[in-house]
Amino acid sequence: MIAKLTLPVFATLGLAGTAYAQTELSLWYHGAGSANAEEALVNELVEEFNASQSDWKVVIETFPQLAYNDAVGAAALAGELPDILDVDGPVMPNWAWAQYMQPLGIDEAKLEGYLPGPVGRWNGEVYSVGLWDAAVALTTRRSTLEKYGIRVPSLDAPWSLDEFNEALATIAASGDFEYPLDLGMAWKGEWYPYAFSPLLQSFGGDIVDRDGYQSAEDVLNGDAAIEFGEWWQGLFENGYVPGTSQDAADRETGLLDGKYAMSWNGNWAAVPVVEAFGDDALFLPAPDFGNGSTIGAASWQFGISATSEHPEGALAFIEFALQDKWFAAFSDGTGLIPVTASAAAETENYAPGGPLEVFYDLSKAQALVRPVTPGYIVQAKVFEKALADIANGADVADTLDAAVDEINEDISRNSGYGH
Amino acid sequence: MASKLTRSNRAGWLMALPGVGLIALFIILPFFLAFAFSLTNQRLASPNPTEYVGFENYRDLLGVSIFTLEPERDESGAVVRDEDGQIEYPRLRNFTRNNPDYPNLQGKREWFSWQSGENRTVVLASDVVFMKALINTFTFVLVVAPVQAGLALGLALLINQKLRAISLFRAIYFMPVVVSIVVVSLLFQFIYSPGDGLLNSILSGLTFGLFQPHDWLGSTSTALGSIMAMSIWQGVGFHMVIWLSGLQTISPTLYEAAEIEGSNKWQTFRYVTWPGLRNTAVLILIVITMQAFALFAQINVMTKGGPLDSTQVLVFQAVERGYGKQDISGGSTISVILFLIVLCISLLQRYLTRERN
Amino acid sequence: MAAVTEDNRGMRLATRYAVLVLVAVIFIFPLLFMAMSSLKPTQQLLSDTNSLRAFLPVGDLSLDNYSAAFDRAPIGVFVFNSVLVTGLTVVLTLFVCSLAAFAFVFLEWKGRDILFAILLATLIIPYETIFIPLLLMASQLPWIGFSGIEIGWLNTYRVQIIPFIADGLSIFLFVQYFKDLPRELIEASRVEGASWWLIYRRVVMPLSGPVIATAAILKFLFMYNQYLWPLMVVQAEEIRPVMVGLGYFTDQLNVPWGEVMAYLTIITIPVLAFYLSLQRVFIASVASTGVKG
């Protein structure tokens, strides 16, 4: 208790002593109210940075996550952006293109050995870097698979489409679970493109043609995409997965409660699973639907706003944050994936032999960033709606056609988004 | 004489000015800006210059075509039928996508269709989502406005009795009003939850298990209805209070007179109560209509327009496009169209209610 | 004979109360669910939703959710901000809008009718649809502060208040009510030489209890429930209102439903208190204006 009380006092004294020389830098952060280690760690990071040198003083303002992007958009419109921005990886190209952000100007040698996801590039320059990445896995129990005689897949030998379908059918037929698989349809928004577009990619389609990012024709509505769509719709028609009206509580506890046999979920939700199932917990790679097995990449990252008057100070802060020490601390606190192998070795969960080690390997082997284009913001929403509609029974080809039309229309209205 | 007494340009302007001025600055001016945006390709975030595009945004929203699909025929010219005996048609996408013979159908989608003989007549729209939002908004208003006003009147009559503890009941009926609609939407997600949600549990309990659990917000047939029911539940108490204040301005002597005349309850309501409520009725109808057209929070929290666009509404679409998809011009265009629609309706409402006076 | 009538009356009274109670149940049960859930751990709260237990104070009850909620977010700050912003706006609205309505109803002046028609049209514009142009304006508006003229209203209390003081609906409410007031009263005062200001203050407003209460409640609810606008114009946590604060609880990966219910219960209290305090004024004034019919 005493330690708790004295620490802030020292911190305040320390700040008061150096404040006269320090230039203030504002930092916006998306995790207000997270009440877990993340918020505390960000504050600790800021405090340590402020104490570590005498030129800059970072002042943090936190926002609730779902409100964050709107708040930044509004602030940009009004010319009130902070110096340092926290940005979700796939959104970064939009903010860079719209001139909310400027290139970091960081020495790229410093980013060597990083996982691919946490380094945000646009137009050949690094605009943002993250302290962690996230990965998605098919979460289940070894005992469940063994009970139904299903092979346990590996990174080198993931399930094929047929194997996966058969596994679902077998578990469904047993009647032991409400649903064999939980896709997390309750999580609206970014979860859909993040978690589901890799499945489409594995079928051979994509949200947009990555060659120049000028059209989605034949990519989002080609044969591969239609095949994906039919399969996707089948999951819901066959009653293999809960639909778009799944409630958030079931999403959170369904696997643990035994409602679902498998859950397509992120590493951030893995710790409770390990706690509940221990060695029985399994984190499996995505099935290979024909075009390799992939998962999404890139989480929240730090960048510098275009209007910052002190980009060198902002960069100093970001470079200060890019230490294995912080990667490991955030990973231990939040269950997220550290961005370097050396940091991973220092963590509880991702060290060799650690319970979540598999996620580091997944992230390294399979991670594919979402389309790197300013149009992603619209494309993600169009994709989300198309998937929700198909899940609810809409005609697959017509829905994907409409999605392609909307994406292409948007690209042309934005004069190609600067590609 | 009266006019001389009440005529005062200076005092009139002076007293109206603060209110009128603030409205001009903070509502009318931004609205004109929104109208200006609707004639451009303005984006929320873009380095590209804003360009004047005329009424293109309006055409993109409102474009409608009618198209007749002829059945597939085999070589002998006979109509092709599938296994169930249904007539087979060529896919619409053959006509609407990059078909140089049908430039007017380019990019349009099926909105609805009907059978006419062997042919199928299809109505295509440039923006089916917008059209559905338009229809859903009207449905919502047409159901909610009368039902909510009627229920509110019923409650007001119920509560306008001289009984012990009546003010407790009045407070309870009003309670949902004080709870934010966002909060209410969150709570009702639990209530409407599929499977063993609250409503399903209650209904199944009341029917001794006969009731089969229903996915209230997840099925296209009940999603909008569920949201209507919730909205009425939340808002009815407020209008009850307005009715109540109207009821209490009716002179008790009129009721006494009616009683002496020996009129029954219905006659009393018809000839004493209702005429006394005319101004209140106009007010309530207008307020409910406005609130119903502005439907947004419930959709945003509960369904985001789904499933299959069955709960898309105009304001939600305006916000979704303007903020979510960074398309200020598209969002503004919807706002302007909404404004024009409601303007027409309120002019009509005023005309109708004025005539009766 | 008399006994039978007594019985009848008793029966009828019982039926009346039965109807009242039944209706009350319909209105109260989601709120009961909210309040009861705020006392339960999240796990139990969720599993209780499949039975009547959801409405009952059963199981593992505690105020833990409340203390956890206060730890998670500066709830006191949010509530203070919302009450301050809402309260100020309501007071200013009542004054500005009743004054304008007074001018529209009782005075004749050039441009009155056309202005009123325009005003009615603004009633239709949902705020959500004009927020972006409004934001652009607000970021450029001048303000006279302690250090002279400053540009930009963002990140202040005033940007949450001033744009919402005047609105068509509030004016319309007052207009509809004023129309029903006996005009002779006003004309008589006028003949006696009273100024318009005096008539507004001493004659009209004291008779306007019900409409004041109605307009105040409507405005209070609108302001207290604002979300999109403060989200866009307020960045500092110190001046953030309650609805934006809700995101501290709901925007989490594992939503702490128990705390959500606690927060919802807390933020509902000020509104409820406002209504209950107004209810007395409201009823009293309704009774006192009974003469006017």
C-alpha cells in the first residue's frame, strides 16, 4: 500500500523537476477502460519515457476503442490531431493517404527480425510500428478431437477443406454440442475482415485485387470467391455455426461452457482457455482450403500525425517503446504476441515450450496483412456486410457482385486512392 | 384593436432573435452546408480536391429501372423448367454487369420482382440498400406513430383515475423514458437473445414449454417488429404524460354535464374527452413522427441494419455512409432526401389537421 | 343491497389495480433486470437470463460491480459533466425557446409567419445528419476568453451546450401551449401598460408549468443521451459525458456485463431524480391551470 502511494508522488516530483525543459507531446490511445494490464503498461511506458530524458514529455489521452477512429477523423477534420497516434494496422494506409500521418523516418535496420504484421508500410515508407501482433487460431480441446476420431492438424499439415467439413459434420451429428464451431459472428466490425478474409484467401479469392488495388472484379466475385461463399453459407444452413444474432456473452464463454466444440478466436482470448483446459487446450492453424493456410495480421501500432510540430520527439518516444523489454511486458500483461523472437523468449506464454508458443509460429508462418490500401476502410465494411448477408441466406453470386460494384465505385470515386 | 395592441416589430424581433439566431447558425446553416456537400464528391478524409458533381449522388440513390426477364428456352423454343417445375430464367447479372446492350442496367440490383405469365418482371434499383432503408423507415413510422400514440392515450386514461398510489404507477410507466435508448437497446439484446434468452424463456414458461425459442433479432421477419415493440415500450410513457396534461385541462364541469345527460363511457370519451384533446393530438402525432423518422440508436446498437437489410433505416444509412464509409456527400444526400420527405409529410399533416378546425 | 354494491365496488377496485399492476410489470421488468444484474457477478448474470431469476435478487449478491466500475472509469467525472452540460442547456433552452414562442404567439411583427414556417421545417432535421458541417463550423468559431479572442470551440463545454440551446421542437411545444392560453389575459395586461417582458415573466410563464416540464424533460433526455457529438468534439477525458463513457465498459473484448449493468444503473439515477423532482411541479401546475379550459 505504501509503495503504491509513494510511487506517484515520486513521479510527480520528478516531473515537476524537469518540466521546465520538456516540450509536451500529446498521445492518443484507444484502450480507455481496458482495466487490464494494457492501460497500466501504456501509462508506465509513458512515465518511463518522460523520466528517461529531459526534452519531451508525453501526455496521454485515452479513448474507448469503438469511438477512437471517429474521434481521430473528427479531430483531423478540425485540425486538432495529437503528435503521436495509435492506429489499427489496416487503417494506417487510409490515414497516411489522407495526410493524417507522416512517415516515421525511422532507421529500418532497427526493425530487423520483426514479425511482418507490426510494421506498417505505405508507399514504400514506414508509417507505424506496433509493440505486438495478434493471431487467430481454431481453439479446441485435444480430448474433443480424439473422442470423434479427428486428426490433430499441425502447421505443416493443416486440415484440408474435406477434412474440416467432415470434422464439422461428425461433431454436429454427435449432438453433444449446440454448434460444432463458433466463428464469433457476434463481433461486428473489424473482426469480419480480420478473421474471415484469410479464409477467402485460402480459397483463392481476396477482398480486392492486390495488384494495384484498382478493382475487386474476379477476385471477390470470381469462381474461388463464389465457392467460398457457397461453403460459408453452408456452415450456417447446416447449423454448424451460430449466426449473426449470436450474443456476445455466448461468444465469450461458449467454448468454455461446452456449447461449442471449436472456436475461431484470437490469442487475446487464449489465456482463459489454457486456464480452463490446461494441456488439453489446442490452438490449431486455419484449414488449407486449397491456396495455403493463412491468418490475418497487424494490430494496433504507433505513428506520428502529419500536423505534429515535433516529429523528432514523437519518433524518440516510439523508438523508446521498441524494446524487447516492452514487447515482453505487454505480452505478459495482455496475452498478445511479442514482435521479436528475442522478446518472445522472455515472455511467460510465448517462450519456447510456453502455452501460446504456437501463436508466435502461426503469426510468423501464416500471417498475411489485410489489403494495404486507403480504400480498406470502405472495403472492410462492404466485405463485412456481404459475409453477414450470405450467412443470412442471400444469393452468393449476387451479393458478391454487389460488393464488387460498391468497392469499385468507391475506388473510382477516390481516383484510385493514390496507388 | 387587438392587432394594434399586439403589433410590435421591435419587441417581436428582439424576443425571437436569440432562439431564431441560434437555430439559423447551428441548424439551418449546417443543413445548407450538407446540401452543398450533396452536390459534390466530398469525402471525410481525402487528399483529392472536392469536385462539383451535380445531382449524381441523387441519381445514384434514386435510380430505378424495370426489366422483364424472359424464361430460358431450349432449342425447340420450349420453356426450360427445373426439377420442381419452376421456370428457369437467365441470371440477372448477365444483364446488369458489363453488358453493352443494357447500359441503363449497369450496376443495378434486383429490388423486388413479380411473375407475369411466363415472364418475370424485375424492379432494379441503383441502391437497393437505400430503397430498403426508405421502405423500412416508412413502415416504422406508419406502425409506431399510431400505435404509440394510441397506447399512450390508453395509458393516460388508465392513469387519470382518482386512486390511491396512482402517482406511483405513473412514475413506473414513465420510467423507460428516462433510460437512454442506447441503454434500453443493450438490455433488450438480452431479452431478444435467441435460444434461452429472456423473452423466449418467459414465453416458453407461460405456454408450458409449447413455445419454440425464436431468434427475434436474427430473423428477417421479426427483427424490425422487435425493434418497433421496444421503441414503443421505451417512448410511450412520455406521450402518456403529454396526453395526461391534455386530459387534465378538460374542465370537470363538462364531465359532470355528461354524467347528468346520462352518457355512457364511450359517449363521454367521444364527445367530451376527444374534442378537448385535439391540440394535444396534433402535437403528439408530430412529435412521434419526427422521432420515428430519426430512428438510429436502436439500429446502431442492435442490428446494424441486418439481417439482410431488414432493419436498414435512413438515418442509420446516412451515418454509416458519412462516418463509417467516409462518404460525406452520400450521407448528406440521404439527409437532404429525408428532410424533403418529412417536410412533405408535415405539410400534409398540417393541411389535414388545419382543415378539421 | 348495500353490501352487494360494496362488494361490487371492491371487485372493481381490485380489477383496476390488477390492470395497473400488470401494465406496471411490463414497464418495469427490463429495468428490474438491469438493477438486479448490477448486483451479480457476470457469470451468474448471464446464466440467470434463461429464467425468472434474472429479475430476482438471488445468488451471489454484492456491490463488487459498482466498485469495479468506479475503478475502471472516472464515473463521477462523466456524471458531473453530463449533469452540468445538460442542466445548463435545459435552463437556457427553456428561456430562449419560450421567449421566441412568446413572440410568435402573442406579438405581430414583420416576417413572423415566414420565420415560423422555416422554424417548423428545421424540426425535421435529425442532428446526426448535420454533425459534420457543424463540426467544421465549430472548429472555426471565435470565442472571447480570458486571453482575448480565441478560435475554435473544440474540447470545451460550450461546444456541447450552445449549439443545442435553441431547437424547433422546444419552440413548437411552447407555441402549441401558449395558443391555448386565454388571450384576454395578455391584452388586459397590455391595456394596463405592462411591457412585453413583464407580461412574459409575470403572466405567461407562471401559467406554463406543464409545458416547461415537458420541454425540460425532452431536452434533458436529448442532452443527457448525446453520444455522437461529444465523441466528435471532445477529446479530453475531463469533459467527457456519460454516454461516451459507456464505451469504457462495452468496448472491451470480454465485456464485464456486471459492471455494464452497474454503470447503466448509476447513469440512470440523475435522470430519474430529475423527473421525480419535476413530477411534483408538473402535477401542481397542471392542477393550477385547470381554470383555463
